[in-house]
Amino acid sequence: MIASLLKIGLPAILSFLVGVALTPSLTRWMYRYKMWKQTNRHEDNEHDFSESYKAIHDAKTETSTPRVGGIIIWGSVGIVTLIFFTLSRVFPNEVLIELDYISRSQTFVPFAAFLFGAMFGLVEDILESHSERFKGFIHGFSRRSLIATTLGVALIFAAWFFIKLDYRSIVVPFLGELYIGWVFVPYFVVVVLGTFSSRVIDGMDGLSGGVLAIIFAAFGLIAIAQQQFDIAAFCFVIAGGLLAFLWFNVPPARFYMGETGMYALTLTLPIIAFLLHKSLWILIIGFPLVATSFSSFSQIIAKRYFGKKLYPISPLHHYFESIGWSREKVVMRYWIFTMMISVVGVVIALVS
């Protein structure tokens, strides 16, 4: 048990320290190459013209703060993973082999998804930051292209789970295992697309970093309870990288996470949940992501098909801001709620 806790705790701490050490150099690079949005666009394409949005946002800050802070997260995770992977093979003693958490059965697939999301998101951020060079990508990839790419990736991973890993059922809280057969494939795709849509939460200093760190830590605790220690270690390494990012993202933020961070994290999270047989727990532990994503989605549907808004402004965190909550209050309350709902999710996982 002590060895397992060391396997989880040491890489997580190292991930935080590596992230903090990387940040000064990366920050200089971000500002030197002006890695921020050239225009101020929001996901529902309304805010450039919305008085509600203009009243609570500083356009200068929105378009002069780097958007690729996610590099710190996947950079620290990647470096720490490479360190333990390499050491366990160069010096194959019992301790170092135990500390290597990349395994074919538990973490190879989510780590591959993490790296793909990071690289694809980085391309998106670069296109958007240097739109003067890439005239056809003023706002990066189109929403249709992003959805199509995510759909394709989700289908590939769904096929892997269905054919290679023989997944045919899901676990329902308090009811146990439910066999769904081939429906598992479209179900997997819907979960991935839904989680991907929650990236709109990256819009306020400290919000996405804190919420996601708590969520990954909660799934890490579930993995410990299920003795899936490689997944647990991977979850906490990501949480460590997120805390390093958060160290510099609290108000006033030096940078935002950007697609390179959000795409990597929202693609990895559902895969981890499926490997733990806890896909429905995204609705519980990840409820802040779900609620924020739903507020944006429902706003778009209401405007497109009914010609009116459901809320003065969306996503949900900006709505709270518009009714008078300070940004700090919104972020702190999101963190508190995420902690509470994560405890509930972990307890349900333990008793159901």
C-alpha cells in the first residue's frame, strides 16, 4: 500500500514542481510571440455585439492575454511521464518499475488521447493567435471542423473499447451493471462530445484549472478504491499539472488555458471514466462542466430556432457575473461546489 501511495503521490508532486519551473520561460515565449486571440469571439458568437458582455468584460484584457497556458499542463505531465517511463527501462529495478504508471491495460489509451488533444488544440490556438498569417482561420478551426474531428476521434476510441476491450455495458449508480450491447458505441461518442463541449468553462481566471483539478483528483480517488493504481497516478499527475497552471492563472491571470489545454483534458476525462466503468459519474462529479456546457448549448438552440435568448448572457459563469457576482466569487463558488459534488460522486462510487 505504501508503494502504491508513493506511485501516486511522487509523480503528482513532481508534475506540480516541473510545471512551476517551466512557467517563467513559457510565459516569456507566449508574450514574445503574442499567443493571444486577435479578435474577441465567444463560443456562441453573440458577445461581440452584446451590451451585457461588454459591460462585464475588458476587451483589451481578453485580447492581450496568452491563450496557450495549457502547454504548462501537458508539458509537465509529459515530462514527468517520460522521466519515470525512461528510468524504469534504463534502470529496471523494482522501485522505478513500480513508479512507471504507463501501462497497456490502464493508461496507454488515455495518455494517447491526452497528447492528441494537446497537439490538435495547440494548432487551433496558433491559427487563432496568428490569424494575420492564416487568413482562412481568423477564429481558428470552424466549430463544424472541431466537432467533426472530435466525432472521428471518439469513434476510433469507441471502436477500441468495443472491439479490443470488449466493452458492452455501463455501470449505473446504485443499480449496477447494465448491458447495452452495440449501443455502447454511440453512447461512448455522445459522452465524449458532451465532455468536449464543456471546454467553454475556460473563460475566467482560475475557473477551469481549479474545477478540472478537483474532478481529476476525484476520479483518481475512485481509481485508488478500485485498485487501478496506474490510472490513479495518471489522474493525480494531471491534477499536479493543473495546480501548477492554476498557481499562475489566479487573478490576475498571466495566461488562459486555451484549446491546447481544454481539448486535451476534455478528451482524456471521459476515456478515464470509461476505463473505471464510471462514465455516468461525469454527470455527478463533472456536474459543473455539464451545467456550464448545457447553458451554452441551450442558449444557441433558443436563439437559432426560437429567435430569443434563455439567459442575458452565457455560459453559466458569465451569467452569474452579469447578475452582480464578482469574478472571484464565481470562481470560488464553482470550486466549492465542485468539491462538494466530487465528494458525493466518490462516496456513491464506493457504496454502489
